[in-house]
Amino acid sequence: MKDFRLFTSGLILGTILLSGCNNTAKPDEDQQEANPVINEKSNKTADETQSNQGTETIKNGVDEVLQSINELEQEVSVGEDSAKIQEIGKEISSNWDSIEKQVEEAYPDWYERIEKNLYPLIGESGNPEKDIKKINKLSKATKEDLQLFLEEVK
């Protein structure tokens, strides 16, 4: 009799465990079938939120690059401290690197346009013998492109 109870208990427990393994419905499918309109709206809201966050990140990054370029212009106008100019050039590069991938993916045309002046500016700021006229020309063009880009992103 004891063996029969043990066998029955094991059989019931095994059945319960196995019945849970046979669940083939996915929770997302059940939820979408229940109310597809609400789920569609929540998906759009999530996409918009993610897009807005990406846009804010880009705007903040562009602002940082612009501030660094302004610093560079100030340093160039007061004197030729080669080490400071080089340091600011690295800062510009670092600020741009933080948003570069996002800009490239979301705004490929602007990405190419901005980099046409930005990378030569960074390169020139790192040269031991700096061409101040070239730095001024490149910084002005880069700032112009970045400001126009910001207007489009906003």
C-alpha cells in the first residue's frame, strides 16, 4: 500500500511538471491577440522615446563639439600655444567620437558633410607646425555645418 501511494504521488507530481513544459504559447503573442491596438501604440511610443533620447544625445554631443571649437578659436586668436591647441583638438575628436556612430546612422549626408571639415581641423590642430589660417578656415566651416545640422535635428 505504501508503494502504491508513493507511485501515485510521483505520477501526479510528474504530470503537473510535464504539463507546464508543454506550454507553446508565447506571452507576447497572447498579449497582442488580446489588444493589438494598445500594443501598437505602446510600440510606437517606445520607438519615439528611443528616437527622442538619441536626438537629445546627438544635440548634446554637437553642443560639446561646438564649445570645443570655440575654445580652439579663442586659443588660436590669443597666441600659438601649440600644446594647448593640440589638447583642444583631441577634445574635439573625443567629443565627436561620442556621437559619431549615431550621426552616421541617422543622418548619413550630414555626417559626410561635417567630417569634410572636422577631420582636417582635428588633424591640423595636431600638427607640430600649425597653419593658423587653415585652422581658422576649417573651424569656421565646421561650426557652420554643425549649427545647420543642429537646426535640422531640432
